[in-house]
Amino acid sequence: MSWLDRDHTIAPPGFNRWLIPPAALAVHLCIGQAYATSVYKTALVAHFDASLVQIGVIFSIAIVMLGLSAAVMGTWVDTNGPRKAMFVAALFWSGGFLVGSLGIFTNQLWLVYVGYGVIGGIGLGIGYISPVSTLIKWFPDRPGLATGMAIMGFGGGALIASPVSTALLGIYDPNSGAENWVASGDAVGKLFLTLAVVYLAYMMFGAFTIKVPAADWVPAGFDPSKVRTKALVTSNHVSAKNAIRTRQFWLLWTVLFCNVTAGIGILEQAAPMIQDFFRQNDGNSLVSATVAGGFVGLLSLANMGGRFAWSATSDKTGRKNIYMVYLGVGTVLYLLLALVGSSTTALYVVLAFIIISFYGGGFATVPAYLRDLFGTFQVGAIHGRLLTAWSAAGIAGPLIVNSFLDAQGAPGELTAAAYQPALLTMVGLLVVGFVANLFVRPVDADYHEPEKPRVGLTVGEARA
């Protein structure tokens, strides 16, 4: 399997760096399906006769495993290169769907936890971080743009997965034309099998087309000495081991946790939430299941667009300033959503769209923020460790929302008022994140590497 090693993925002289983003997108668009789980959430509640919390645990386990696998495997990904990482991620992600489908067909919820949650979650983590440091090295002149390109696919994955999943569920379920239709468990199981095959093929395309730059490569006309133009941008380097000992790392961990917890609570509940916000007195919603599925796709567009647009903007504004927007303006928008979001569907959609764009922007900007503070030496490994904040948020966000909702009533009977306590809780979290971001300062020189280390070591060099 040596053809998967970093040594065999080094780009030849004259290679066009703009061929790298499509390879990264091939992986991130596939694993971004995680944001489309709300499309079949109600179906799984009915199939397993379970609560929202019990089904929400599937998503939470996947996000926990994403963060843990990214933290544990971050240095391995940096050492072995993106091709091997993407290959392994594809096997785990597709394997998770296969085991999850078995759990659905046999009515064993624990198998779905193990399949989609644990196995698929490992694929999520490795796949998520695999192209990030590579793109930062290909685009040292625009790190925000680079991370936006790397990560926007994850936000946009549901833009494809949501309508496709809704259509496939309709095809696989013969009762799809019924009023207030909820897909059968059998249809969801068949959907999982289909996604396993399709995602494996696309992720393998990304794995076999990705390349890394040579150690001495720089873009034409790029002067590294001009990179440090803002107060928080360093030309020094900090190892992953030292990074987690700094205050800056844990301040950014808090920022990411608060921003993700607030956004993930909405995304995980997106389809039923818009229906509940506009539920009439007779129990029927003004928003159909098909429209709700389309809304999930729209939020995916916001998630994807925010990752690219806001992260690219941060190259001009600075990372700290852009996070002030994410967290400060986000606080105001969450208040409006909680208090007046149910007045019109147009207002609800606009508020949710902007909120989720900030959520996506926060994800895409954080690798560049890490690069500014800690340098490029082990930015992939540092990013992996920081993603444990996502793991924690993957538990906290859905747990906060689903716990409040379970206390308010049964799925299909909830209204906008049932969501208000959860949304106001998110407002408090965003305020905490805002304050944490205020305290971010340059890393103390005591944590810097004594001399600039070589970036992108081969396996043999790393072992030596």
C-alpha cells in the first residue's frame, strides 16, 4: 500500500494548485451528509419507537467520534499525507452506513449507534482534517480562502444529500403519497445502503487525485516575509504538543464550542423545527415534509456559502474580528429567532440562513486562526485536537434542544414556544464565546520552536 504514502503524492514542478480544491470537496461533500440526518430523524423515531433524545444520540456519537478521531489521528494525518487519510476515511464512512443499515433492518438501535455513530464518526474525523493542512500549504498567501475551500464542502454536503435522500425515501417507500407521510424504517435502511456505495466512489476519487506541494515550493510572486501583516499573525511555529499548553488554544476551544453548540442544535433539528414553528391549532403544519427537506438543503447552502465567504473575508478583516461578528451578531439573531421567529416564514428562513452561515464560517475560519497563532508546522494536528470542542458541542447542542423538546411534548405536536428555552440557552453560550474571543492574544515566545521546522515530513523523516 506504499502508493498511498505522502512520498507518492508530491506534486511535480509546474503542477496547478487549483486542481487540489476539487479533491478536497469530493471528500467533504460526502461526509457533509451528517448535516442531513434531520431528513429521516422522525422516521427513525417512529421505526424504533424511540424519543428524540435517543435518536439524536446517533448524531451526537458521530460528532464525538469525529472530534476524538481527529485529535488522536491528527499527527498521523500530517505525517502520512492526505491520500492515505482520505482512503481510510472513505472505508470507515461507507462502512458506517452499511452497519447502520443492518441495525435498521434488524430493528437494533445499538447497531445504528455503532455503525453510523462510532464507525462512521471515525471516517468523519479523519476525512474532515485530511485536506485542511494540505490546502493551507498550497495557499500560504490566502489561508482563509484555503480553509474555506477545504471545509465548505462539509457544509454543503446536505445541500445534495437532503433532497436526494428525500427523493430516495419516496421511491423506496410505497406509502410516500399519504398525507403527513413519514418514511418507513425499511426505506431509511435502503437509503443507507445507497449512500454507502455512492460515497465510497466519490471519496476514492478525492483520495487518488490529491497531491501535496514539495517542501521548498511557494506560489509565484509570494513573499513569506510579508505574511505577518496583522498583530495576531506569527511567522514562528508551535508544535501540537506545546499548543495545547497555551491559553490561546483553550480560548479558541471555548469559542468553537460555543459557536458550534448554538448552530448544531438548529441543524440537527432543522426539518421538524420549521414545521413546528408554523404548526396550526389543528395540529397540521403550514410547512410540508417536502418543503422542510428543502429548507434543510437551503441551510446547507448557507452553511457552505458561509464557510467560503466569511473565511475568505477573514483574510481582509482578521480572524479575531470576524469571530466578533459570528458571536456578537449571532447573539442578536438568536434572540430574534426565539422571540419573533414564528411571525412569518420569510423572517424565520432569513434568520436561520444567516445564523447557519455564521456557524459554517466559524468552522472554516478556525484553521486559519490556528495558523495565524501557531504557524504551519503542525497546524493539522493542532486543528484535530481543537475539534474535540466539536465533539463536546455534538453532545451539548442536540441534548439541550432535544431535552427541552421532550419535556414540552411529542414530535408532531410541538410549537414555536417549545423551542424558546433552548434558543435562549444558545444566546447565553454565544455571549460566553464572544468574551473568550476578546481575550485571544499572540502566543508567548516560550512556546515557539527554536528554529523553523520542516513542514510535511515524509514517514521516514518523521520516524527518524
